[in-house]
Amino acid sequence: MNKCAVAAVLVLGLGIYGMAKADTALEGSKLTDEIHLRPFLGSGYSFFNNSPSQTYESAVADGINRTNIEAAFGVQVLSDITPRLRLGVEAGFIHWVNETTDSDNHPLSTTGDEYCYHTINTLALMEFKISDRFFIQAGSGLATSIKPFNKYTGATPYFMIAPGMNLQLSKDTTIPLMIRLSTLETGKGDFGAGNGFGGVIPITVMTGVTLSF
């Protein structure tokens, strides 16, 4: 499932890139210089390739409770390239699963460390304006575990695509609403005899505010 999601993200991203190139060719003489600052937050659901019994050693998996609700926040900075194309970067944080043992503690690795279920994400972004209200984003970068010794993620490639719409508040302020499909592949890590999480696909509903300067 994760490989299919990666392929879909890449195909859609290439499609957006093709439209953006055509747009640049047609409107290159109309370059703008606005900067857009977009703090955002979101919540959704994370899908995993592996169940708890596959992630951990079978001897301990029965005592682990998994909640797949994830949450994210961050900021995007985008610059107009043409009236329909923006390029930029994103820095964000995502907590993509919550797991506790029957004693309400987080599961421990074989070395006694708590597992880390959140990452700092850095992405390069492309945003294409479909109409005055609707747009689509695509991005790629890295998702990096906050605690380096929790090596089940480390630094892993991270891809996303997100259709969205803008609610106009004023000439320079909009409220974006987006649905983001992301994909990342985690390593086996220090799970004892388990296989780790494997592929992770978060689906996130996001909103924020876009300030244009």
C-alpha cells in the first residue's frame, strides 16, 4: 500500500510540475514578488503497514495499546513565481501515533529507551493555483526523529500532496483548508524481534492563516 501511495504522490507531483512549467511559459512576463507566510495546524489518522503484533516482539505486543490519531503544526513560507505558481519551504512537527502499555507507559526499546512517535519535517513545496479559490500542493523532504537514539525513523524521505481551498478574509489574508496525504517509510530499528512500523501514511485535515506581504 505504501509503495502505491508513493507512486501516486510522485505522479501527481509531476503533473503539477508540468502544469506549472506551462504556466511559467505563458505568464513569465507577469512575475510577482509577494511572500506568503502560513502557520498551520492539523489532525488526522495514520495508517501503518504493521500491526502492534508485527511491530514488536509477540511476547509484549498484547500489552500495547495503539491510537492512530495524529496531530501536526508548522509554518510554510511561499513566494510567487507566476500568478499561478508558488514555491517555498515548510518546517513542521507531527505526532503520528500514540502507544501506551497496560501500565500507561510508552513501550520501551530493548535498550530501555522510550520510543519516539514524533518527527520534525522539512519540505520543499510547490503550490499551484487552480482557480481563485482552489489550489494543490506537493512537497518532498525529510522527517527526522527528535530523539536520534530512537532509530526506528532516523531521517527518512517524506512525500506529501494536498488539495485545498482558500477562504478570503481580506486582500492580504486568507484561511486555507487542506487535506494532506503523506507517506514515509520507517526502518526496522531497535524493536527486538519485531519488524517496526514499516510504511506510514498519515491523512491530515489542516487549516491555518496565510498572510501575504
